[in-house]
Amino acid sequence: MQSKNSELMGFLERRKSRRDALKGLSAGALGVAALGLFNSEANAGSLHRKDADVLNFALNLEYLEAEYYLYATTGAGLEAQGVDVEGKGEEGGVIIKANAAVPFATQAIREYAEEIAADELAHVRFLRAVLNDGKDKAVARPVIDLQNSFTNAARAAGVVGPADIFDPFADETSFLLGAFIFEDVGVTAYKGGAPLFKDEDILEAAAGLLGVEAYHAGIIRTLLYQKGGAAIDVAQKISDLRDAVDGADDRDQGLILNGKANLVPTDSNGLAYSRSTRQVLNIVYLGVNAKKGGFFPEGLNGSID
């Protein structure tokens, strides 16, 4: 299998498949491959302070995505994959129901989910390896809520009633809708963070991360569009909620635009939208100018502007 990004994901070439990666990536091998990007004499162990802050912000979001997809596909999270989640800030656990593995009805969707899970696992390992090189340290995984957060988001969006529960692990359609809540956010977060990077090598790696997140978002949007009917209606409500909390402008898009499929949300120039740190936080905290809440009930770790 060819690596999807020879620099960012080169270590995966030594594995036969993404499922092998899920079962046992070598942290040592990862460190060698990932840090090769930054081990020139000028760069070794000396990430620019701002670059480290932006990467740690991204790491918080990658923790969220990795935990979601890993639990959905394997029934266990990062620690079951041998990932160290300690670091700067308060380390937290994952709030999730027992037996969270999704009972996928479609083999293809299961395989898509497993592929995304492997990518997100690799992203966490990659970012931690880069940040832990030299004086810079990765942030710890904060408390992540994969249970109450989805219900609160669904209630706020009008997807379920005020006393009803939304369980993204109940079936494959619910899983796809759960993924839709934050997949587009990851793309816009990396796009918005691009101008903040000082080091060109870091910027190139971040572009690789953005590209993969965009592929993921496209997969989720396509599958939901193919589900049709109620799935498209619910996705629109989720999009409207994101728009309501991320600011006064209108930069979020559902799966239909002008009566036709809208699988690639872009501006009039065909460019992906950007979101500021604050706009991203509003969505993941499920509240305008909130300091914590939603998917991160105790807030994110790290220096966040």
C-alpha cells in the first residue's frame, strides 16, 4: 500500500494495511520517520513557540477524532493502541457508553471508518512525536465527552427533543451524523491555522494533515448524501447549529446547495473556508465564547489564543 503522504505517513509503508496500523504501530519507528522532517541542525528540538502552540491546539482536536473513530470501530480508545496520552495540562479520560463499537450494517462503511480511525491514530502519534522532540512537549489528552456532548448538540440543533438521547454509536447512520458534527470543523481549523505557522516544514506537514481531514470530510458528506432523506435533513440542522455558534457570518454548508448535491463546501472561489481558534472553540464547546463544555467539558489543554 502506498503512503498517502510520504513525509507525514511514511512509517505506515512498513505495515501491510491500515488494520495492521490499528493493531500495533511502533512508536519508536514513528518517531524516527516523523522527526526526520525536522531534524536539520537548524530545526532539531527547536520548534518555534507559536508553531508548538498551534500544533498542540490541533492535537486536542486529533485526540477527539481518534477516540471517536477508534471506539466506533474497535470498542476501545487510544490507550488500547499503546498511545501515551500524558503531557502538559490535566490529563482526562473519555466519557462514553459501554460497548460503544458501532454495529455496522454495510461492510464498505465499516472499512471507511476503519481507514479514518487508522489515519486519526497516526495523526495523534505524529503530532506527539514532533512536539515531544527536544524542549517542546505535547499536551495531555483532556477530558473528552463522547456521550453527553452528542445529545446536547442534537438537542440544540433540533435533531431530537429536549428529553431525547442521540447515540452516535447506535447504528451506522447515527455514526456518520456524529462524525459530520466535527469533520468539517477539522478542515476549517487547519486552514485557519495555516497563516500562524512560522516554520515552512511544519506548514508543509500541516498541509498534509489538512488534506487528509478534507478527504475524511468528503467521505462522510458523500455517505450521508447517499443515505438521503432524513440523513440530509439532520445534516442541515447540524450545519445550521455550527453556523449559529461560530460567528455572525454564514460559512457552514449542508449537503444540498441550490437544490443539488453539495459534497465539497467552498466559497465562491472554490476554496475551503477558514475558522479562527475562537470559532472552532465555539463549536467544540457548544457555546459562544465558552471556556469549556461540549466535547471538552474541562476545556482544551495548552496555550490557546
